[in-house]
Amino acid sequence: MVTVVVEELIPEDHPIRRIKKIADDALGRLKGDLDALYARTGRPSIPPEVLLKAQLLISLYSVRSERLFCERLRYDFLFRWFLELPGVGSGFDATTFTKNRQRLLDAEIPRKFFEAVVAEAAERRLLSDEHFTVDGTLIEANASLKSFKKKGDPGSGGTPSGGSGRNAEVDFHGEKRGNQTHASTTDPDAKLFRKGNSQPANLCFMAHALMEHRSGLCVDAEITPATGYAEREAGLEMMERRGHKRRMTLAADKAYDTRDFVAALRQLRVTPHVAQNTTNRSSAIDRRTTRHPGYSVSQVLRKRVEEIFGWAKGVGGLARSRLRGLPRVASQVLSTLTAYNLVRLARHQAA
């Protein structure tokens, strides 16, 4: 009989070792919050730390669902090592995520974990506290356009054009539908939104990231319904949380070039390094901002925020939400961005 030591199966130079160390240090900052979630009576439950780290693995290894993750957990030694589970035996069922998700949301644990990882980066002096970039991206909701029906009339929603059963074909041609009169019966928090005139409209949410310029880490995030004003409102909210202790700069693309947004940033003592939008109108950014060399530097560095969204959607599975409802989608976004920051921190540590 051969005894397998899981610790020996993970190469010493594997990046997952550095990621695990930083994640464990961040969870140590939340010990008081996590201990409060343990039940004092009944059978021993799955620790919240295990569920949080399991969400990291789902993002890091592009696992499509929590059910598939639990299946893989039965035989994947790396997963079991990361979660500090015994090398043999069953793990836990996918319903464990469902039953404990609301407890974690009520205690705001996903955001606290995200902030704890950011605190680990700050402790390593990897963050800039002066120069930032903000941007937003659309996340497709876990809901079909066929579920977008007139409010108060769940039977409406297009004209049947053939087929039968629960997924019958429906023709929406010529029907006017909007968020004021219609809502999804599957996920009422999802909004019908399109990015441009030539783009299709989809049910989606909007995720917003605040990136610092020194290491390209995401230091704050907001998840909102998809509206035309959400990007600028979320950007102001995240900058307000940074405080007013010193002068800061905020870079952004042309969608943020509005007079109200630029004026609000100046009131916060934030220099608006926003890309100028001169299409059919004058820009709110004038020479008093663009003449400084720092403005040009910000225009180059701000494009790195696309790396965050590119990784989150391409690797972290954030192109389409697995969950429904704004709070649950927010927890998935925060977990994915936490995983992204851990990957970046592990690379800096290796360098």
C-alpha cells in the first residue's frame, strides 16, 4: 500500500502556494467576523474560510459551476490541499454554497475578504494612494430575454412563433420593451441595456473597478444595475471612499467626460485625468489639465484596467453571472476580483 502525502504533490515553486499564503493571511484579518458565523450548536459545519477559498478556486481554475467544483473536489488533490481537506474522502455538496451564501452576504464577508487582500497589498507597499483609474463593464445576467415580460402580466412576452414546451420560440419583432414597463421574471434585478446604438440589448448588470497605478491592482469595486449613469455614479462613490487627505488623480475613458462628473471630482480634490470626448460637443477637460505631463501618463496607464476585466471574464468566468439577484452577483464579482488581486500579488512576490 502506497501512502500519498498531498503536500508533496504540489511543486514547491507552484504559484498556488504563494496565492494560498496571501489568502490565508487575509482571512486571518477576518478571524473575528468569521468566528461569529460558526453555529454554537448542532453538527460541525463547513467553515466559512473553506467556502471563501473554494470561490477563489472556481475563479482561478475557470470552473463553470459550484456543482462541477464539488465533483472535481472529490479527486483533485490540489483543490483539497488548498482547502486543507483530508486527502481522501468526500468533500461537501454544492448545496453547502446555497445554504451558507446568505449568511456570508448578511455579514458582508465577500467585501471584507476583498478589502483584506487589498490591505495585504498595502502592507507590502504595492499600492499607490494618489493615482487611480475607474472603468465599468457589462456582465450578462443569468436570465433569458424570453423572461423579460410586462410587469404585472407574467404571461406576456412576445408572440409564440412555433415550438412547444418550456423553451418555445418567441417573436419580439416590433414590440417595444423597456425597463420601465418590463422586468425579467427570472432575475428582476437585471436590466435591459445596450452599450451602443449598433449593439444588441441584453439583460445585464454593471461592474465597476477602481485600479491603482503602481501595481495595477483593483482596490475597490461596485456592482450596480446597468444604466447610462451607473459608471459615473459608481466612480464618484468609490473616490469618496478614498478620503480627502491628499490630492489624487482619476483617469477614465471618454464615457466619463461630462461636466457634472468632472465638477464633482474637483470638489473632492481629485484631478480628472479623463479622456477628452470631442464628438459633436466640447470636452469638459481643458488645458489646465491636459498641459501637465501626468495627464499623458494617466492616459497610458488607464488602459491597464482592461486587464482586470479581461482576466475576470476570460479566466474568472464573469462574462455571464452564475447567480441571480444583485447582492449575489456582487458577491461573485468581488470573489473574482479578489482572485485576480491574489494572482497579481503572487507574481509580485515571485519577482
